[in-house]
Amino acid sequence: MPLPKRRQSKTRGKKRRTHYKSTLASVTTCAQCSQPKMPHHACPNCGYYRGRPVITAK
């Protein structure tokens, strides 16, 4: 297999990675209290997940 003859500079590697951007975390609204929450997580405001209380709310 071919191998590179010289080491690539840090700048050249970073230029190649300019399109690797992180995406924003998606946010949904809670069905119980209508507060924003992460999908597939219990609501930090009311403590409900899928219509059932699973944690004690703050």
C-alpha cells in the first residue's frame, strides 16, 4: 500500500476537517408541563417520562 512521503502539517489536517461540524442538540416539549426537554429523557421540570412519573421533580 502507498504511504505518505512527508508528514502533513497541522494546518492542512485542520483544513480537511472544516466540514466536520457538530450539530445542535434537539429539544422537544414535555407533554405534561410543556417545558423544553431532551428527547428520550425524563423531564427535569416535572419528572415525567412517557406519561409516568419516574423521578422526583426539583
